[in-house]
Amino acid sequence: MDAAGSLVSDSERAIDPAAACQRAPRDEYSLRLADRRNRAAELGRRERLTGNARVGLFLLGLFLAWLVFGAGVLSWLWLLAPAVPFVVLLFVHEAVTRQWRLAGRAAEFYESGIARLDHKWKGKGQSGSRFQNENHPYSADLDLFGTGSLFELLCTARTHAGEDKLASWLLAPASPDEIRARQEAVAELRGQLDLREQMVLLASNVTSAADFATLIAWGESPALLVPTWLGFVALALSLFSFFTVVSWIALVFGVSANEAPGGSLIASGGVYLPLFALLLQSGFVLWHRERIHQVLRTVERRARDLGLLASLLAVLERAPFASALLRRLQSDLQRTTRGERGLMPSRRIARLGNLIELLDSRRNQLFAPIALLLLWGTQIAYAIERWRAESGRAIGQWLSAVGEFEALCALAAYSYENPDDPFPEVVSDGPLYDACELSHPLMPRAVMIPNDVHLSGELCVLVVSGSNMSGKSTFLRTIGVNAVLAQAGAPVRARQMRLSPLAIGATLRIQDSLQEGRSRFYAEVLRVRQVVELTRGKLPLLFLLDEIFAGTNSHDRRLGAEAVVAGLVRGGAIGLVTTHDLSLTHIVDQLAPRAANIHFADRFESGVMKFDYRVHEGVVRHSNALALMRAVGLEV
């Protein structure tokens, strides 16, 4: 069993898994955190003890060496007294150190979980900044990536493959069948805390240590040692050299020609036959030594990355799953690129690991001369190339499976930590967005104010009016983020929710660009065009237009907004438009009964602006702008 597996097993003895299912997430995390910290403290004491013992034995060895070689009062056998336990402690200390570090990382795993539950996670996780794309129709608008983003809240993946997969799920909607399959898998993984902990522990150093992209490229690159029959030539030459040299040495040391293997042949040819064999072998090695060295150098650099991948795959291979998606992942792992069933990937990688260990044996001083005669490195290089020909192209598939499993585990962790968040019901016919008590998942539960949203083909547009800071933009983000979660296969922050697959387009974070010479208004026009073009896609559009065309005059704003919204409705879209300009609320008159006005209210009391952040029907009746200006001392 791997180190992470043994750590989890020790914890299972301390924490009853059945009782764990009954405890609240924070209580369970706190209990496990205390257990991991206690274990880390104990292992830390053992690590220091074994380390000090090694130092003591080393100093004792130096003292005995002086008595043996300097003073000459002791036999050299006395050196065995500290030497043997010192060697044993080398292995013990390494194992204890590894367990100590794992226990520390396990404690960090539960500390991160508690931080998410306490809403103190911002800036402490993977921000996903590398996925930010200002040209995406909703990524920046809905705060999917960056510090304090949805990705940072969700992501527990430790490989780039897992991060890439999770990001791709947030950036594009899945089909209804795929969403349901992910929901089923997430529901199954939700309670498997030990499995998710083990996965994170094994992958905890992967992001900084492993270069899986290069590993995939190595597996898919063309063969270096061609033609392959030269491997049999190398084997024949090595056997010929070994046979003749050993026979010649036997004759030199007085073995009769009849007793030595091939002795009569060597006796008649003298030293010339072994020399001929060695020259022939040397010529073969010099002929393609560069390709041999390239194969060996490459695989030695990839050895650690392959070991990490094998450990992650082993977790996925061994777990007993019931959901269709997880079972499909396991089934896919059994197939090679040729569609044949054979050894599981972790075992395949273990075979390559055995070859690397055999390769390392040539560095042994006693075996080095024999390895030279047997063309050891050449034989291993051809064996590695055969492995790569059989399994190399599957490395990308294996890593993709690990990435998908990590992404599912990330959603499962979110589901476990938010047990009140339900999975939405996904329907095929749309457009539909129907949610009760919808809230923003990035806001603390203590301050969030839930609201209902009902959009369909019958009521497809809501025009949202209200004063500054009243909650209009947050309302749009709430709708959009929950749509992203729903279509990624995750739970949503609502009491209940039904929706159909929807493309999403938003204009919540439009920025000007000094480098590109674009004003904010021009950037908004370009984004609105992008949103409109989404209506030509396969999925109905959910549009979220915030303060539409606020950068131009009231007349142009009204005409432009009316035309855009009417065009979106004709294209089968549903969505919301927010505005400070009450003249835009008349859009509803043109589109009734398929459009409605809603607003967020506020009141000014004792110089303080107060908001209820709740949706009200109709158009807002007053503005707080002048009152707010006067409150800060402006004479208006």
C-alpha cells in the first residue's frame, strides 16, 4: 500500500467512517484535523528521534574507527556495531519522514476545508488565473477565475489536468445526459472523504513537480530506435561478447579447454576472437549511441512524473464505484490506444518502473563491467521503446481520466461542504431558468439574501431597475454563476432549481483598453455583438446585460437597448437587463407579456442608505443619487 493509503487507514481506525456520515461537515473536518495534527506531532517526534539516533551512531562509528585504525586497540569487526543499525535507520528515517510530511499535508487538507466553511478561503487556493480570458462571453463577468473566484472556491485538484478539466466545465455547458451523469458521480463521491483525501495527498506535490504535458509529448513522439530488429542484433552481439570473454578468462585462469564453455574455439583463436567480439559490439554501440542516450536520458527525467501518475491511477483503479460515469472512467483505463484489454495503467507504468530500476543497476560498481559486456543500457533502451510503442499514446488518456476524476472530486467536496445546496433538475426542452431562493455561492450564508427567478419562453425578459448599490449587478451574477454550476454538474445555491441547457452571455465587467485604443462603450458594443451572435448557436441564450449602453446619451441608449433586447427575444433568448435609466423600463411595454419590470428598493434613514436586496415587482419609484451626493457633502 502507498504511503497516503496507509495514512488514511490509520485515521480510519481513529475515526469511525459510519459515524462520520452523521456528523456535520465542520465537525467532521475538525475531528479529522485534530487527528492528523496529533499524528503529525507524533511522527515529528519519531522523525527527530531517528534523526538524532543516526547522528549518534555516526559519531560512534567515527570514534570506533579511530580506535580501530588510529589507536589499533580494537578489531575492525567492532565497526559493524554502529554500521548495521545506521543503515537500518536510514530506511526507517526516510519512511517516518515521508509519513510525517503526509500527515502535515493531510492537516492542511482539512484546514482548507474549514477555511471554505468559515468563508476564509480567498487567496489561499488555486485562483485559476491562467484560465482568464477577457474575450470569453461570461468568464470575467461572473468572476469564474482569479483571487476570490468560483474556481478558487471549488478547486481541490492538484494536477494541471484536473484544473484544466474543472475550468473547461465552468467555461462551457454540458449536455443534459452528461450533467446527470456528473451529478450521480458527485453524489457518490460526496461522502467518500477518505478517498478524496488520499487523492489530494498523492497529488499534493504534482503541480510544482510534474511536467505531464512533456510526458504526454514523450509518449506520443515518434520512435527513436528503428528498425526494431536492431534490438535483437544488440542482444546477439552482447551474448557473443559475453560468451567469448568469459570463456577466454576461464582459460587464462587455468580452466581446461574441455571444461570452459566454447573453450576449444577460444583456444584455437586465442585472444583475437574476444577482441573481435568486443570491437564488433563497440562499433554497433558507437553507430547509434546518441539515440540510445537520448532514450535513456528522457525516461530518467520522466521517472518521477510517471511514478506520480501511477499512484493517482491506482486510486481510481481500485475504488469500487457504482455510478455510470465513474465506472466508465475505470473501464476506459483498461484500454490501450489499440482498444485491447490488458494490465491496468498503474501496472503498466510499474513495468516501466522496473525497467528504470534495471537501468539504474548499471551504476553498481560490481555489476558495471558485466553491464558493459551485455550492452545493458542498449537492451533497456530497446525495452523502453517497446513499452512506449505499446502504451505511450495512452498516457494522455490516463492523465485525462485522472483530471476528470479530480474535477469530480472537487465538485464532490463542494457538495459535501454545502449539504443544503441541491442538484438542479435539468430538462431538455427550453429555454427555462426557474429557481427558488437563489443566492450567490461566493457570499457568506449569514449575509446572503435569496430571491426567486422565473424565466421561460412565456416570460423571457426581466428589466431590473434600482439605485446604486441596491443589488442589481449581484443579482445578475447570482443567476449566471448558478447557471454555470448547474451546467457543470455541481449543486446550486438555491432551495430548488430547474433549467434547460443554456449558452450564457454577460456584460458585467466591460473594461476600456488603453493598449488597444478602445473606450469602454466600444468594448461594450463589441461584447453585446458577441452576446447577440450566441443566439445563432445550438443552445438558447441566457443574457445578463448590466447597465446596457450606459456610456452614451439617453436617446441612443434607449433605441439601442430596445433593438438589442427585441432581437434577443426573437432569437429565442431569455435574460435580464439592468438600468439606472428609467426610460429603458418601457422596453417591457413593447415586449409584453413576454417581459416584466422588477426592481431593488432602498431607503435613506438618518444619513445612511439602507437596502433590503430583495426583488420587487414593477419599476423603482425614486433614485438615491442626489441623496447620496448630499450625504457626502456635495452641494446639489
